[in-house]
Amino acid sequence: MSVARRTFVAGLGGAGAWPLAARAQQPALPVVAVLTPALTPTFLEAFRKGLGEAGYVEGRNVTVEYHGLSGDYSRSAEVVADLVKRRVAVIVATGGSATVLAATGATATIPIVFGVAEDPVKLGLVASLARPGGNATGVNFFNAEVIGKRLRLLHDLVPKAVRIAVLLQPANSAGTEATLQQTDEVARALGLQIETFKAQTVEAIDAAFATFSRDRPDALFVAPDGFFVVRAVQFAILAARERIPAAYGQRDHVAVGGLMSYGANSADWYSQIGVYAGRILKGAKPADLPVVQSTKFEFLINLQTARALGIEVPPNLLTIADEVIE
């Protein structure tokens, strides 16, 4: 009796242990690590959509780690070093060339999918747009090239504005250089006076607006930067308080009360980054995936904000706007 009982219990123990052992032997899901200063709802929705188009669903057949830098680009190297040590399957780096350069400088073997405003060939990320040739590929969204047009649109919207404050993110050196070059060129052509300011923390943005309160520039031009996108609500509140017309690079700002934006359709290129990450997980090599260049650009105006600032939007701008927020 006791022997039979011992055998039965042992059998139960073996049967119960088998599924646990089987689960333990299942391979871990591949890890896609996202490094960006801008973990916005727009990014998350579009990136996951792109992954889905490639056949991957977060938590089901891929693990996605999100590393938001909150504007502190100096943390990029530390985060990337950890990702390389753990040999994640794919590194996604976007929101500023500093994050991308940190990734490409740390590994020549782990696949990297980037999103950059500047020319990726000039940055040394790829050999050519058509044949990247290394372990990195991604999207070039042309923020640098549209800076001049954004300033012209701001001038058309607020033609009496002559003194323009330009706010830069100093840690994003490539973006800062492009912004200064383009705004200076257009300002000379339009007879505008440019004064530059810098901010890379929440407190520094507050300090910049405190300066605007004293010096009263006619308008504000916010340089394209992932950290500035994360702080869209802060910008909207401060610009409304100081009654300063402001132009931005992405729709996220206008959606929460910013006056206007002009730039590449961020949802479009975020989605493409997700698609490329999925294709690489399936076995595609970054060297063979051509860099995608943005073709969708959008001009948004927040009409409610314009009215609050006493700005009468010219009919021709309403006609060419891709979206007017009432």
C-alpha cells in the first residue's frame, strides 16, 4: 500500500514538473531596444503599428524595451553599452543624431535602425542611401531641410514679427548646426533679426520663457528636437502665458495648443522604423535595406490658439494647411 502510494505521488510530481521544464526550455523572445528622447504617444502607436505590419506583436513574439532619455543625451553611451553587453536583437535609435551616433559608435554587429533629420551619409552612418553597407539603416526625415520653410511660414502667419527668438537643444549638436544655418539664411532674406537661446532641461525651458517675458521677442522658433517634443505641453502653456506666437517641427505641439508646425509626418516615419525592425528580426540585413527618405510633410495651424493671440490667419495659409485645429 505504502509503496503503491509512493509511486503514485512520484508520478504526479514528474507530470507536474514536465510543463515547467518545457516552458523553461522555450527560447526567450528577441529584444528590440528603443533609445530616444521622445517617448510620445505618436511614436509608440506608429512604431507598434510598423512592427505589426512586419508580423511582430509586443509581448507575443518580441520584447520591446523603451529607454527614454528625457533630453539627457549624455546618458546615451551608458544605455547603449548595456544593450551591447546584453546583445539585444535590434537597437532602434531616434529623436536626435546624438543617440544614433552613440549606438553606431558602440557596435558594428548588432543591427541598428535609426531615425535622423540630417544626411546619414554625412553623419557617417551609412555608405550610401541605397546600399547602407554596414549594420545600420533607417529613415531620413529631412527636418534640417524644412527649417527654412517653417520660418517662412511663421513669417507669413505673423508678418509683423521681426525679432525672432530661436530655441536650441545644445546637446543635439547636428540639429543645432542645421537650425542655425537655415534660420540665419532665411532671416537675412526676409529682414528678420534672430536671437538664439539654449535649453536642455525642464528648468532651462522655464528660464528661457522668463527671458522672453522681459525681452518680448515678436515670435518663437523652436528647433526640432525629441526632448522639445516630449515637453510639448510645457511649451504650449508657457507660450500662451507669454502670448508669444511659436512655430514647431511636429504636430504633437499643435495638438496640445501650439500655434503652428511644419515638418515630416512623424507617424509615417515612426511606422517605417517599426517595419524595418521587424524585417531585421526576420533575417534581413541592414546593409541591404535602403535608407527611406520621408515624402510626407504636413503643415498644421491651431486656429483656437491663433484667435487667443489675436492673429488673423491669412486665407492662403488656411488653404495650404494640411490640418486646421479649431
